Amino acid sequence: MKGEYHLENELYTIVETIKRVGPRNVSLISRLTGIPVETVRYKIRRQLIKNGIGGHISVNYNKLGLVRNWLVLDFDEKYREMATRMLAALSKTGYLIYYGRILPRGTYVSIIALPPSLRVQYGELLDRLMDLGILASYEMDELAWIRHLSMRPEYYDFETKMWKVDWASLHQSKVIVNKMMDSEVGEPMVDKTDLLILKELQIDSMKTISKIAKRLELKPKTVRYHYMEHVLRRGLITNFIVKWQGSREQMHRSILNAFIEFRDLTERSLLDVQKVFHRLPFTWFDAVSNNRSLYLAFLSLPVTQFINLLDYLQASVSAHRFEIKLVDTFCAEAYTIPYEMFNETRGWVFSPEKALKALIDLVPLIKG
């Protein structure tokens, strides 16, 4: 049974309000909820963030002129120990914004936020890594969209800091899956300052204008203008989300991250599967490829709930072929938007030669 007592809980109310207006404007949250400002600030800082529940921004990558791609990389056995260093290098030279090692096979999944015009060049870089024997294989799917989902606080007990999910009746809970429209990716609607502000908010969505200005060595007035007139007015932030990711102590030992992949679903089956994952309180995001051949969901849940999850999937989606990819949390990293790849006059830039050199410099055995 859903925890009805949460409906009157101040933390529940604050979480629901953050989804609407974001976590930065504590005064607005106070006005909308009727909870005193200092109480709101205390509860966000001490009872949410400290316990692994935080507000985040979902960036509109299309308006940045970027398309996200799902990239599966199988490094040759000789280079697997160097894989994380090479992937970290690609975060600075090759538009990589996430990677994770899949257990037990040791392949890597990653997300690349790439201008569409550079896709062919990027493929040539990956082919070159194949020729050099660094990669044994790769697969790349262009994503039509990624939709970030907030936690469902009605399933979380803020007092005990534990999830309380009635798995037997979860399939009956009502969800509305909003249709995601594929939008055109054109010229970026940003300048470098906009990107740096977004980067800072991705790191800490609670960061104030004055702190961002100090970090970027800009005047607060300049940062405020770019935030209000560009970031907000142009819709560079799609929405605000609230995520549970566990406390720092839990993160590596007690939490399981997994990607669930479906291939070649019909239009009707795709909608049914989406409902299954939108009912789950542990779904961080889902995504669909441009050709509709791939549906992807990313989950983060307590290890103790894993068997329940498997039972739920068996009962809900066993008619469809899917693959569960468990992520090694000790070997995974998320990065901000690839602001280092943006040139104020030329826009998004990419040098396959520079990226390749950055990787080869990490692999002395193949130099020369």
C-alpha cells in the first residue's frame, strides 16, 4: 500500500514543489508550500541532500545543438585496464558525458552528446581505434530523446530513509506517459557563458548566482542576465527533477545501477513497456533511438530490492526480449555538458586527430 502519511509530510510537499520550480528559489518554495523559508532551507540541505536526495536540472541538449548517442564499447583485453583513463580523455576531447563498466563482461556503455554534423567524423575516430586494436568492437545508436524522471516520494519513508514499495500492486498504479516529440537540432542557442552556467548548475543545482559568478570570475549582474534571458527564457532547462541516489556511505556498497535494453518493440509494445518503467520509483531516465529499434531505461535502486525488481519485470515485460546490464559503480562516471568543446566564434568543434592523440598518449605500447 502506498504510504498515505506522506501526503501530509513536509518533505513530501517540498519534493513535489521542487519538481515544479527547482531547488534554488527557497523563498518561492516557501510561498508555494506555506512552509517557513528557514524550514525549507534546513530540510533541503539536511534532510534531503545529506541523505542522498537532490534536485537536479534536465538540460535541453537539442537547444544546445547536440544529440545524445548510446555507445557500447568493447576494449581489447590488452587495453581494458586503461579504459577509464581513455574515456576520461574523451570527456574533454570527444563529447563523452557518461560511461559505466558492465558486469561481469567488462564492456563499457557510454553516452556521447554530439553535434549531428560530426557523427561521421566520430565514427571515423572509433574505426581508427578498431584499426589500432584498442577497441574490439563498438555499437552506436543515435537517441531521439532522453527523458529524466523524478523519484516518486509516495513510496519513500523520509523518517526511516527507506523505500516502501508494495510490489504486488505496483502494476496497478496509474501513470501517464507523455508522448515525447522528436525536435529538430539546429544551431546552438547558447554562448560560452550560458554553457558555463549550465555546467555549474549540473554540478550543484542549489548554487546561487553570486557563487556561480565567483566561480566563473564574472560579475553577478552578467550571470543573472544570462541565466534569466538565455538559460530560462530560451528553455535551455527542460525541467527540474528530484533524484534519490543514496547517501555517500550507501553509494558503492548498497546501491545497484542498471540499464535495461529492449530491441525492436512495436509502437504499442513501446508504450506498454514505458508504463512499466514509469511505475517504478527507481527509474532515473528512459530513452528511445531515432529508428525506434532501441528502448533504454536506467535504474538506481537499493540492492535489497533487486530480486523484487526481477520478479516485477518477469511479470510485466517477459513477453519482450530485453537485456539487463549491471553497472560497476566503482567504474562509472558522469560528466557535465561538453563545454570544453565549444568555441565562442566557431561553435562546437571536434578534432579527431586531437582526440586520437589524447588516447594514444595514454597507451605507450602502440606509439609509433
